[in-house]
Amino acid sequence: MVSLPLTPHRVRFTKVEHTFTTDEALTNLGSLKFSQSNRMPDPKDPSRIVTTTTTTTFSMAKEMARTVCNRFSEARFVESLDGKTDFSSRSSVWQLTPKGMRVLTRFCQRNGIHQRHVNELLDSPRNTMQLVILERVPENDNINIDRGTIEVVFRRFCGEEGPNLKSTATADSESLHDYATGLVGVHMMRSRKQFEKDTPYMFTGKSALDWLMDCCMVVNRKEACDIAQQFMVHQLIVNLTEERNTPAASRFQPLKTSHYGVTEKGMRIAGWVRSPNGSINGEAVVVKLPAGVARDSNTTRMSQIIHDPAQRLVFREFLQETHCEENLTFYLEVRSFLLDYNSAKRSVPAPRLDLIRETLASAY
């Protein structure tokens, strides 16, 4: 994205800013070049500034580039402005989605990229997404789906302001712009009468898939379905379409015809019900520390937050709003580098040269 011109393109009778064509994207990926400059004091003479420029080049065949672009579309980083579903047409026009803009924002902040055309895009009113950043397991790149993380995602999934109620006719008509901020919950409907008592709100499997794809850092449908499946595993939602205690009832189906209800436990986790005996509009319970129990120090609490994936997720969002997310990112990257370094130092025989280069490159 940073190496594309992102100029205006005509779609039907309108010019749309910050867009690109299929042909531009494929040509760019065919001979990709990215330069990054870092300025730092000279170790031998602190009064001098040394500028180091790193240029990364990469090339790929046109069909491979087309496949990569289709992956961008599948991940909902980009969207077609003329109704295309893939990158087969050379002249089709594309733009970044709110999700894609948030991903690009994080990349530019992390790498210190300041280019005029990119800044103009990121400063536009469309860059409003509060994306749920999901951490991944370094060994296999799978999403971390511990219970705490799933509950954090579920709270966002349900919405900060309570159920996002839609009529039955419109509840399943999502577009990429319905969740442009990431703060609105999935489209829901009132449950049918036979389910009203236990699960007053329901949504379709397709609605759940769309919300997770649009608002979470997942890159394909399988990852989104895996998260929704965890909602079922932790009894936050229940299948209302299939008969209970059947194999089909325990599997998440991302379909318009599959309906899921938010359980009582799910409503408590979402914050709709403040206590087991409360109501959606109930008062919050104030928890007091027993006499003689000292509060944790700031250092202890920070250590707990940093070492817990779910708390890190919430803490990262807090830093985005109030301080500087890069501080946390830098700390985690340094910690990861030191772990890799110490592991390589203890390994017998000595690590391969390519592994050493990879470790040094990650530090740089």
C-alpha cells in the first residue's frame, strides 16, 4: 500500500480518492520495493547523526500477485468499488476498508513511515476502525484463543451499548460499512417466542462471520469461524436452529439460516446483566477488598497485564486512546528478541547462520 500511488479513479460517474486498480496492484507486487531510513547518533561521535537506509525488494509472478491480492480481499483489507469479487479484471477499482486502513496505520507507526499520499489516506474520515488486535502463537501463527481473550472479543462482539437490534428483514444485510468503527455489536433480533425466556436475543451465523471478519484481526473465514466456535465452547452462545444434544448443534455454521442466541452467561460477560439476579439495566456491583488485604503495587499489576494475553489486548486499546501503543509493542518485541537470543545462545550445536541473520534482522 505504501508503494502504490493511491490516486483518484473514476467509478461510473464519480471520482473516488485514494484508490488503485487491479493492474496497478499486480504491477506493484511484481516488483515490490520498500525503503526505510533510520536516523540515530553516531556511536563514535554523538554530535553526528548517522542515517541508515534499508531497501527491501521482492518480485513475484503475476498469478502469484493475483493470489496475494485475493487474500487481501478475503481478509477484508480491501474492497471493490465496482462490484468485483476478485482481481481477475485488470481495470477494476479498489480501496482500503476501515479494517485495512487500521492495519496500514499500525504498520506506518511501527516503521516510522511518513509519506504524503499515505498520510492523506489515514487522515481521512474513513479511518475510524477500532480493530480488535488478536495476538498469535509465535510457533504456529495461530490466533491465541484462551478463555480471557475470547471473553474480551465477545464483549466487543455484543456491543458496548447493548444489543444492536435490527428488524428481521435487515438483520442479515451486512455491508463492509455497517461496522466501520468496530464499536457497534453484531446485528441482532428478538428471539422467537419459544426461546425468548433463556435467550432473548439472537443473530445469524452469517452476521457473526461478517462482524468477526470486519472488526477483528483475522485473515480468513476459518479463523473467524474458529473464534465463533469458541463462543459456543465457552457457552456464551447457543444454536437455536438445530436440536439440542446433537452433533450439528455444537458446530458453528456461518449461514443465514443458522440462528444463535446469547445465553445468560453470555449476557453477563457482555455486561448486559450486571449480576446473576440483575437485569440488563441493573446497577453494577461494587467489590470491596477485605480488611487487611493490601492492594497490588503498580509494578505487580503491570506485570500481570503484560503476561496475560487477554489483559494485554484491553491494555493495548487503552494505550491507543490515552498514551502510546508503541511503548507496549516495543517492550513485547524486545522481550521476544531476548528470549530468542538466549535460546540461540544455549543451543548445541551453534545455531545455523540463517537463523542468526533472521534474529538480527528482527532486532533491526
